Amino acid sequence: MRGTLSGLTTRGRCLLAAGFAAGLCAIVLNERDLLRVAAFVVVLPVLAAWLAQRARVGLHANRLLHPGRVQVGSAADVRVELRSAGRLPTGGLLLEDAVPYALGARPRFVVERLPRNTVTVLRYQLKPVMRGVQQVGPLLARITDPFGLAEFDREMAGRSRLVVVPRVLPLTGLPGGSGMGSGDDGSIRLRAGQGEDDAVVRPYRHGDDLRKVHWRSTARRDELMVRVEERPWRGGTTVLLDHRVVAHRGGGPGASLEWAVSFAASISLHLHRYGHQVRLVGDDGRVLVGGPGGSGYSDAVVLDALAALQPSHHREPAAGVDPGAGQEVIAILGGCTPAAVDSLARHRPRGVRSLAVLMDVAAWASPSDDPAPDPDDAVRLLAAAGWGVVVARPNTPMRQVWQELCHSAGNRGPVVRTEVG
């Protein structure tokens, strides 16, 4: 009885108190008619609470999501099946499905009548605005009687998992001069034949070791040329994603980190479709997706890994290691200090091509964010180390950034600034 009365609303409790007061007055005044009215007033909220509780016990629900994986900006259909197994028909049912803010507003439904042993289907759509592994639910039901005297809350369905993957934009073209997509790789391979080494040379750059000068090529071209060190040919391309907290600004769907994740997904899937072996690594050099020979790599695996990616708390990207492990690197960098860029470039061999998209995260920053590093110093350091660099800002279309990156690869390392609007 105590559990039944706990569901009384304020109206029901007031009515119950009024009934007891009327009954007490009827006894004192010896009024039988008033006593009958008092008994009715007392029984009515108790009966309403008992009926609402019985209906609550006999309710069952099931939630279905289609599809279980969806891109940011796309829609997922949700189907909720309700069934009443109680002996009495159910009425006054208010349903609310708990939905994270990243998936939109919480859907609410009012079911005036739910017949016994009949399945009622409710449908709604989720339109996620942010990536992540989201939990939909629980489904909560508030059951009331027709008079509003009692109500009970019940969790009818648990949580359902929805994977929201980053938006992937179609890209065209490949960085020139690397052999990407042609079954060969742009890494340097020497000692291919017998006798004297087949020297691979390039023009001298400031800071090169003079002991590596190739005098025969220098005399033939009348330009100072240096030998490129032999590197083990590993094949493939490494996509480095800088997801440090200190390197990004902004919040929500418009944060610089979300732009970087979406661009990394677009590049990784684009290269993979051209048959290129791709490794996706984090800012600390840890491999997120990809292994030797491209094992364990697929579009779904890449998107799932990026959907679950959380910001890291490292201070410098890939400090003390070569993130590409001898492969070509396409780095998507947030705000980097000159020291962080110097650490990254110092451990990258000059003979292996390196490309970078350097984000001007100050353009993503909100007024409450900390000041962001000026990208100009980082650009100069990367360009001096032989990197091809593109500076990106929020209004820059990703396709344009990719095209400029491909152009910088063909020109062996100029700095290209892209900005629209």
C-alpha cells in the first residue's frame, strides 16, 4: 500500500487529505451522507494509484537504431516498440527518450491509450552534430491516470549504442612525385644494383652536412648537390593527427579538433581507396589504425577509431620519435610552438617527404580560450626542414586544403596559405 500511495500527485494527496477531513467531520457531526462522500473521496485517489501502478508493471518496450553507425550531419532512424501485457488498458502515458545534446533534442511522446497485447510503434530521427560513441537512452515513461491523481515513472528500455563517425569529404588528386596510388612509394631506395651505388641526389639546402656532397653530380650540374641517405623502404604513408588539448581551440561541432579529425578521416580513406597503405597515428606517435602490410585497416575501422578519439594531454607532438617510422608523413597539426615543431622536424629524415597542414587555431578560438601560438614561426621552421606546409583556417574548404597540399608536394616544400572569406 505504501508503494501505491507513493505515486500520488499533489492533487491526489490533497484529495486524500480532504476525504479524511470530511470523514472526521462526518463522525463528529454524525452525518452519514457526508461520511459516504468522504469514503468516496478517499477511495478515488487510492484506486487511481493502484490502476496506474498495475499498468506500469505490464509495460514493455524495445528500441531499434538504424543504422548503428552514422556520419556527422546524417540521420539515424529510431524505432520504439511498446506493448502492454497488463490486464487493464493503459492510458495517459508520457514517454521521453534520453538523448545526448550532440544528437539533438530529447523526443517526447504522449500515448493516450495503449490496448492490451498490442504493439504500438513510435519513430523519430537523430541528427548528430558531433562525432563520438553516444548512448541513446534510457527510455523513461511517466504513467498517469485520467484524473491526474497518480503518476509513476519507469525505465522501459535501457541504453543503445550509436557510433557517430566524423564527416568524410571526397577528395581528388594525390601529392605529386610520390608514386602514391601507383603501387610504388616515394621513399628513397638506394643500392639497387651491383658495383657503384646508384646515388640519389638533391640540391643542397641550408644546414645539410657538407660530408654528403656528391661531387660528381655537383660538377655535372654546376650546382651543389648532396646525397640522400639510404632509408629502409617500408612503403605507405603515415597520417599524423595532432589531437592535443593544448593544440586546439573552440568547442562543440565548430572546434578546431573536429575539423582536424574530419580532415584526417578524409585523407586516410582517400589514400586507402587508391590502394595505398596508410597508418593513422596520434600526436605521441602511437598507432591508432594500421599495421605492417596494412593489416587490420579498413574504412570502418578508421572511422570507428576516430569516432572514439579523445583529446590527449601531451605537451609536444611525437616528442623524440619519428612518427612516420621512415614512411612519408602527412601531419595535421594544431597550434604548435617553435620548440614543438623543431622537435618534430628534427626526428624526421630529410630524404623522406613530409607534408603538414598547420592549423591557425586562433581563428577557431572563443573569447574565453587561451591565446594560441602564432603559426608563422612554425611555418618557417617546417619549410626550412624541407616540409611542404599549408596553413588552414576555419572557412577554408577541405578540398582546397588538400589541393594546395598536393601542389606543395610537387613543388618540394613551399608554404601555401589558404583562406576563404
